[in-house]
Amino acid sequence: MSANANSLSDHPKVAGVILAGGEGRRMGGNKPFRELAGKPLIAHVISAASAQCNHLMISSNEGGAFFAEFNLPVVPDSPQPGLGPLGGILGGLLSLPDGVDWLVSFPVDCPIVPDDMVVQLLKAATEGGKKAAFASHAGRDHYLSAIWHRAGAGIIGNQLRDEDRRVGGALRAMGAANVAFPVRSGDMAPFVNVNAPEDLSALDEMLSGYIDEKRL
């Protein structure tokens, strides 16, 4: 998918991968299609990612038909299903289009991210000579909101072969930069995770209040 990525016009092209392969047991299953503010959770993430990336794909082992309405390529985990988010990230890296060396991961249960997240992650990685960078906010690290260079695929592959599925471990092995996003008064808090029905209800209420406030 080609996206409106004007904020990246002066930077290398990037692809985004929406990590939608989890079972979502705490949510009661089918997490990507749970409704938030009148549309599926994954639709919010697609909107946020497509505004910042030149190419977009979905990471899932369900197959393309499951996500057909979104008209995006669906890539499976690598080297096999059942390896957690790191398998989805490796699948995304191995599916990068020609001419694109950077992949940004967007967890499907994190629908609100800063508008400049990709630009800031890319800047931190390239200026620091790093092969990865991840976001943090209000003192908390968010390892799955991260950017990865295609050269890191080998590191991740070796780690998974050693049965180590830790995303933080892969970031440390790649010497990842940490980008702290500020707390801004009046803005929706970014990186809120939606893991259970009560999280979804709380975020839905927050979004409704935020939208109403902006209309005043």
C-alpha cells in the first residue's frame, strides 16, 4: 500500500507491519476486529500507520482472506507460527519491498501513537548508526513500537532458533536507540495497550471525550 507519508519525504522509505497475530485470549479472541469508536481496532492502527509509512502490511497467520476488507498484504510469522511478536517482526523484515530497508512495528492493541513516531524512530536509528530504535513514554518502554533495519533479520532469526522470543532481547542485541516521547497536555496519551474488554471500554470512553472536547 502506498501511503501519504509527507513527513518522511526527506528520509529513507519505511514499511509498517501491524502485528495482528496474537490469540487475544484476555480479549476473548478476535482482537483486531473488536470495535473501538465505531470501527475495528485494527482500522485505527492502519490509519495511524498508513499516515507515516510508504508501504503497509499485516502480520498474521490467518491468511489474506481474513483481512480482505483492508486490501493489504498479509505476511505470516517466520520461521513458523507460535513464536510470538518477534516471529511477526521477522516475517515483516523478510517481506520488505525492494528499496525499503526499514520496518516499523505497530501492535494491533496499541491504536494511539504519536504522529511523528516513525520520523523520530528513524532519526534516532540513522543518526546514531543503530539498526533499531524503540519508543518510550512516561518512563515506560514500548518495545513493539519500534523500527528495525532489514540487516537485523539475521540477529532475530538466530535468537528465535535459540528459543529466545524476547523482543527486548533482540533490541538490545541490535544496540537499539531509545526514543522518549513527551507527555503533552491536552493530547491523548499514546501507547495505551488494549488487552482486555475493560481496556477497550475505557479507551472508547476516553476517545469519545477527547473528540467531544475538540469539537467545542
